[in-house]
Amino acid sequence: MQQIPAGEFKAKCLKIMDEINKYHKEIIITKFNKPVVKIVPVDQGDFKSVFGCLKGSVTINSDIVKPTGETWHADENNI
């Protein structure tokens, strides 16, 4: 697996990201010759949008707008 120093990654970041995506390779970023971060390509098949991802996962068992009968005092200063 290829390793590059953080300074070199900073200078060539966009090019390196394109190579990772194109060739599906992984790269280790180092600082002071110690591994810090591993950059891996995203598998596009596994990527899902967060919008609508919970659709169909919630069920409503009763009326959600009727009063619950609980009393509470929002305007009081007592905590």
C-alpha cells in the first residue's frame, strides 16, 4: 500500500483523490513517518442518500395529536 507524507498529500490532494477513485486503491497519509490516515475509495453501490433512508421504518399506533393527559408547567421557573 502506498504511503505519502501529509505535506505531499496537501499539495496534490485533488489529484490523489482522483487516482484513488479511478484505480480503487488505498493510500496511507503519514506525519513524521508514522501512519495517521488511510484514504479508501467509496463503493458507490453501498452509498445511500440520507434523505428518505428511514422511510417505512416508523409505525404510528395511535393518535399522535391528541392530549396525553400529562400535566407540565412550562412557564414556571422551577426546575
